[in-house]
Amino acid sequence: KDCTDLHFAAYHTATVAHAGQDIQGTSVIANLPLLMRQNPAETLRRVLPKVRDALRVAGVEMQLTAAVSFLTILQEESVSVHTYAHSFLQVILLHLEHRDAGVSNAWLETLLSVIEVLPKDTLRHEILNPLVSKAQLSQTVQSRLVSCKILGKLTNKFDALAIKREILPLVKSLCQDVEYEVRSCMCRQLENIAQGIGTELTKSVVLPELIELSRDEGSSVRLAAFETLVNLLDIFDTDDRSQTILPVVKSFCEKSFKADESILISLSFHLGKLCHGLYGIFTPDQHLRFLEFYKKLCTLGLQQENGHNENQIPPQILEQEKKYVLVRKNCAYNFPAMIVFVDPKNFHMELYSTFFCLCHDPEVPVRYTIAICFYEVSKLLNSGVYLIHKELITLLQDESLEVLDALIDHLPEILELMSTGGESSVQENKLSSLPDLVPALTAAEQRAAASLKWRTHEKLLQKYACLPQVISSDQIYYRFLQRMFTIMMTNNVLPVQKAASRTLCIFLRYNRKQEQRHEVIQKLIEQLGQGKSYWNRLRFLDTCEFIIEIFSKSFFCKYFFLPAIELTHDPVANVRMKLCYLLPKVKSTLKIPADKHLLQQLEMCVRKLLCQEKDKDVLAIVKRTVLELDRMEMSMDAFQKKFYEKDLLDQEKEREELLLLEMVCFHMHTHLLFSDHLPFGPADKIINREESALVNLLEGSHLSSGLHLADCIAPSSFSSNTSLPSTSRGTGNSADPKSSGSKDTQPRKATLKKLIVNRKNNIDGTG
């Protein structure tokens, strides 16, 4: 607090720093932005002069703090640009050549930010003009290095004519400096300079300098020239690329294996840009040689013997192997670009073996990178995506959770592409030819669960919500749904439990067998909602929240409304408290007058809470919840404009649930009809095709009703002839069209009945 006092700041900055004790002075300078915000005029008048004096003898820590504080004052715009330049610029310029490289770089970063906002006149007089002398050979190497970076920044502030007359002569001089560090530094600024001077001057001035620097005796200079050329490929026309740049790239590739490994690292990283920039310029022979060069880089270092003891290997060999791993990692990063380079239709012949090697590379960083690229590769292959089915299984089974984590980021999209074979209109599931997928997915989840990386486990469970789109309902029920329930009951990590709960709800919505659905609902109510552990009862309320989000209002009211509000009597305060937070969402599922009896039960439970609650924290939340419930407007059975969008969305969910219910009944009749005339197998296949068509229909209705396919929310149905307690308004009973909330139920049923009769007539030969 004392350091923000102006009197204290002025005194200590002047005295403590001179005494060689930077601690107090550094604190003052760190608070300089705050002083400037509070009283800029007095700070500039009384404190800044003392700061300038202190910095002349200050140590490294105070210098670094001052550079950051000066930059903060600029970014916060505590004073005008003119005042800033007048008060701070000279201090910054004074310390640019500090003997400590870290301090010099800190002040340089501040100056480069200042250059962005200074007017041209100030830049010319205060920075550019002094730079002419600072860039001379008579100056120190540090001074010339600083000049290179300043010149790269200044080119964006002046017009092309001024750059040609005042800046380019300095640039040429520094490109030919006697010190390789200076030549390399100036070379890396040529990209910024080229963008400032335009295409013509770049071709006539910058390109010749780059070509000359690419032949430099210093490897770091050649590397800088190569990388700058790659980054500027888009600026040059076809002739420049084919006649001037391509020979340089060719020479660079040919000599790279004989040069330092750092050259290979850079080359492998920029391969994608090279493929894009030189596309269409290679002759067939050059194209083939470049592809072979890439393949060689992908296996660099793998030819050596494995299984050696690292303690017995010389350090230089270990360092070399690390660089080889980085080269292969860069090759994996550029793999999608190479698919474009060879054309996806040639993938199997030209690149599949390389892709196989990258997916099976012994080093985790390489496999991690190819896992990140897997979705991009799948998209590029399109209908040829089946070629990499086995590699998907390999990465799913990878021993490293980092690889699995990278792969599952786009797992839903990858599986969708593979299930359709890259064709959105295909109804046949292509994954049926991949029997190892389900075991690989279950094993991946078990590995994630057994690890300490719960975030990976949570993400995997979230992504598994896509599975109803790609595998059968029975596979999900027997291999995944029960596992989700186990995680909810036994896992100790709350985000993981919630992820399992939401995915289970989505599995339930997709499930097409009534007895399986009823079993899951009953387990949710009995083992979670009525479970002995209060933790399970809390998870039941989480599940109720997901059901309200995913299913129709009528579904929630029918199966979960009463079990949820029953928890107002729970003996644990935390459960009652969580229920209170959920009550507004519970009330939003009701429609008046059909659900008047449920509303009365809700109000009765709330009144009991108000009268009988003894926990003061719960009671406070109950009171707030009562106010919120009173303010809520109820949705009516009749049309209301204010609830139009929500009601329309809910009607669409309910329509889908009823439609699937009718389709299940239709399948039962159809199967019976076909079983009298055909072997079981063909009839079953026909039914599966009809199910697939139904899923496509329902997916289309999701999109039209605002439910996105990416959310993996699909329709479900429940039989009215159920042993589960029914608490809804009766919309689930398709036998009663008046209470179903859907006016078109009877016409649809008549249509289905007619379809069944027509199918039977066709089989009998009477149709």
C-alpha cells in the first residue's frame, strides 16, 4: 500500500536503488502503472524523474520490472501517445543495449510495441534517423541485432518510397554483415519487409538477397533464408517459384541429410507449406523424388537397432535420436498436406504404408500428432476412409492416454465418416465390417477409467454419446449402457459421473427395445433416486436435469416427476438443497390444465419444505426458490405466442417418441408377417433397412426442430403397457388420441395399418 503513495514512491525510488538494494525500488516501479492511473500528472512530475535516475544503476530485476511497467502504461493508455513518447521513449532507447541480453530483449519488446502507435514524424526523428549510425559495422553486434529487429517493424509504418530510400539500404548492409548472427537476424526480418514494400520491390530487392543468403557459409543463415522463402512463396509468381525458388528447395533437400539435424527439423516442419506453394510446378520426376524424400523422413532413425540401454549410449547419439523423433513428429503433422499432394485417390498406393508406420511409431509424440490429424485424414480420404479402419483401432488401443486423448477430440466425426463411408446419403453402416471397433472402444474407456487422468475419461464418456449413430442399439445396451450406470454408481469424480449420466440418457433415448428401456428407467429410480447413498440420490437429480433437457416434457412427467419431488423428504440436507435448485426446471415440464394434479403435488411438497425445513441453508434456498416459482408463467395446452419456440421444440420431441413407438409396433407386425412366408434372416434385414430409414427421418426432424446431430440426441419411445408408475398427463398412451397431444396419431396409425395389409397382400400374391 505504501508503494502507491507518491511521496513514498519518489523517495524510495531515488534512494534505495542507489544504495544497491533493488527490492523497494522494484516494488515502486511495479506499481508505476497504478500510480499513472490514479494521478498521471503528479506521477510524471515527481516519480518518473526518480525512476530514470534509479534505472541508470539498477540491477537486472528492476530493469525487467521497468520494461514491463512501461509496456503496461502504454497498453492501458494512461496518457496520450504524445505524452508517452515525450516521457518514456528516451528511457526505453537508452537501455536497449544493456549488457544483459534478457534486459535488452525486454526493452526491445517494449519498443516494438511503442512503434505500433507512434506517429511517422516521431518514428523518423527518434528511431529511424539514429538507426543509421546504430547499424554500422563500427557498432557492437548487440546494437546491430537490435537494429535488424527495429527495421523489420518500421517497414509497416512507412510507404514503399520511404522504405526504398531510407530503410532498404540499411537492410542490404545488414544482410551482408560480417557476423553470421546479424545476417541470420536480418534474414528473418525480410518476411516483414517484403509485406511492407509490395511484390515488385520484393522480387527485385528481397528475393536476390534471400537467394544469396541461402548459399551462406553459416548454417543458421541458410536455414533462415530457406524458412523465409517458404513463408513468402505466395508472393512470388509461377516463374519465380519454378526458376528461382525450386532449385534452392531441391538443393536444400539434397544436402539436408549431410547437414545438421536442425536443418531436417525445419525442413520437415515446412513440408506442408512447400507442397502447397509449389503445387503444380513439380515435374513428374520431381514430384516422385519429393514424395520419396518425405517417406524417408517419416522413418528417420527407425532403422537403428532398438532395445538398447540409454545409459550405455553416448549423449550425442541420444540428442540425435531426439531430433529424429521431432522430424517424424513434423512429418505426421504434415501428413494431410501430403495426401493432397499425391491426390487422395492415390493414397493406398503412395502413402498407406507411411501412415501405418506413423500410427505404429515407437515414440508417443509421433503417434500423438498423427492422432490429432486422423480426422483431417479421414475427411480427405472421403469414400476411401475404409482404408484406415485398422489404424483407428490401433490408436484406440494405444498404450498412451495422450494418444487416446488426441484421437477422441473428433471421434464422433471420425466414426460418422467411417459409418457412411464418407457419403452422407448412404444408409448402410460401413462399420459392420469392423468387428474390432466395439471391443476397442470399451477397452479405451476402461484404460481411461483406470488412470488418474479423469479429464480424459470425462471427455471420452462425452464423446461416446455419438455411438447410437454408428452401432446397434443392442451393442450399446450390452456393452456401454450398463457401464455408464456402473460409473454413475461407483466413480468418485463428479464430472465423470455427470458425463456418464448424460451419455446414459442419450443411450436411453436411442434404445429401441421397450423392456430394456423400462429396465433402465426402473434402475435409475430404484438404485439412484431411492438409493441408500445420498451421493447416488444427488446423481439421480443430475440425471433428471439431463432428461428434462433431452426428452419431451411428457416423458419426464410420466416417469420421473414424482420420484424427483419425493426427494423433498430426503434426510440429507444437500439432497433437498439440490432439489430446490432443480424445482424451477421441474415445474417448467408441466402444462395446464392437463398437469394440474402434478402442480398441486409440487406445491404441496414446497409448502412442507417451507413449514418443516430445519436446516437454515436449505430454508434460505427454499424461500428464494418459492419466489422464482411464483414468478414463472405456466405453459398451457393451448397455443401461447410467448412459449411458441419452446412448445414447438417439445412437440417435436414428443412426436418423435410417438413415431418411434408406432414404428416398433409396426416392426413387430411386419416380423410376424414375414416369418410366415420367408426365412428369418431376409425379413430381419428388411426391418433393419426400415429402421435405418426411420433414423434418417428422425435426424432430419432434429435438424428442423433445433436439435443438432452433433448433440447425439435421438428419439425414444415407451410402451403404454408398462409396469412403471405413470405420473404424466397420459401423452405416452398412444391408444388415446385425444390425450396424446398429437392430432395426427390416428391417421399415422391408419397409414401404418394399411402398409402392413399391403405388405401382406404382396407376400400372398393378392396385392
